[in-house]
Amino acid sequence: MTQNLPYAEVIGDPIAQSKSPLIHGFWLEKLGLSGDYRRAHVLAEGLAAYVDERRNDPDWRGCNVTMPHKGAVMDLVDDPGDVRATIGAMNTVVRQPDGRLVGTNTDAAGFFAPLSEVELAGAPVVVVGAGGAARAVLFALARADVGHVTILNRSPLKAMGLLATFGLRGEVCALDTVLPPAALLVNASSLGMNGQPPLDLDLSPLPEDAIVYDLVYSPLQTGLLRAAEAHGLDTVDGLDMLIGQAALAFELFFGSAPPEGHDDELRALLVG
């Protein structure tokens, strides 16, 4: 009997912009593994039905979860690592051999990987956004023992509880607030993404050694990053986090770590 192809996928609404299939497909090919990685357009009202259907598919290895499902999916899967009480958002669901679905979060580690050599202890930070990605960012920043955190969000009330949740000192402000002289600015919102409003910030208050990190990767060169480069600031684009979190998920799905030594080739594929 021919064995069906194991597969994983990325779910969200919208989903056409996702580069995850390119990343996982690239690694599967390099490793010579039998498997597939797909996109699935899942609406909020169809999330529970999607999870139930995939739960009964032995070929399905799991999925990455993007907007707007990172919170809602926590109600539909097991949470042995207590992600709900820590990060409060799931971006990865893995099917166990017995059919159980286990949720986790690889965003925090993926976000922090490009900053691992940066000394952030006690440093002031600005984070734009208060959704699932922002929760992963704040979780990682709390572990890095950063200083004062300013959260900018269209709805400040929504972000009020995040500082307390992660034990961070700081404040929540509107998007048009003048930036403080932060060492790190992170856009963890969808602003600046293709089809979304731009993120227009005056970066002049940032010191010359500040880092501007935009989690948006479609487009890769966002308006925020262009503005940062015009100010001579160091930048980190969304591909760094995307590839970092994908590497952790890939091993969970397919049982092998991504191949080493191909990062430049993968980046060129994703940018092309």
C-alpha cells in the first residue's frame, strides 16, 4: 500500500501573502524528505470545523497559525506548556500520533534570535501593536530584562493589561505619540503590510545606535524600514523572525532540523 504524503500548513485570514510554504518546501527539498506544506484560508467562523477535520487526518502533521487565529485556537487544542498563561497566543499546532493536538508558540524564540547578541537589559523599548505577535515580542523582551516599555496601539485600552501580564514597566500610548529615545523599536502590528494602512512614525527621537525591527515581511522593505535606513539606524526585517520561528515549527512537524548553510539561498528565494 502506498503511504500518503505527510503535510503541514499555515492557516489565517488573509493567507495568500504567507511565505511559509516557500520556506518549508525549500527545507523539505534540501533534506530530501517526503512531505508537503500548504496554505489554508480559514475564516474565524470556520476555525473550529477546520481543527476538527484535521484532527482526524493521520497525514496532517500540524499547522502554523497567523492572524487572526492565534488567540482563538487556544480554546481548541491542548496546552501542556501553559502557553495561555505565559505568552497568551499560539502560532503552532502539532498533531500527536494518538490524534491529540498540542499548541505552542515559536514566535518568541524566532523574534529574539536576531537580537541574541544585543545587550537589552535595562534598555528602553517601543512596541507597536497589542495582538498575538506583540504578546510573543513582549514575552521575549521580559525574558531579556528590558527597561521601560512603551506600547503604541490604535486602541490603548486593549494594550493596558499586557505590561502587567508580562511584568514589564512602562506605559501605553496612542500611535501618534512622540517616540521616546528607545534602544529598540518593534513593529508587531499589521500596519505597513500590503493592503493595510502605513505606519507613519517620526523616528528622529531615536538615538543613532537604535535598532528598528519590523515583523511585517510583505512587503519586505516596509516604509518603516526605509525611514529607519534614511536616519542611519540599524534594521531587522520580518524575514529574520519568519525564518527563525519556521525552523522550530519545521522540526516539530517533520522530525528533522532544517538544513544548515542555505540561509542566503533561502532569503534570495523569499525576496525574489
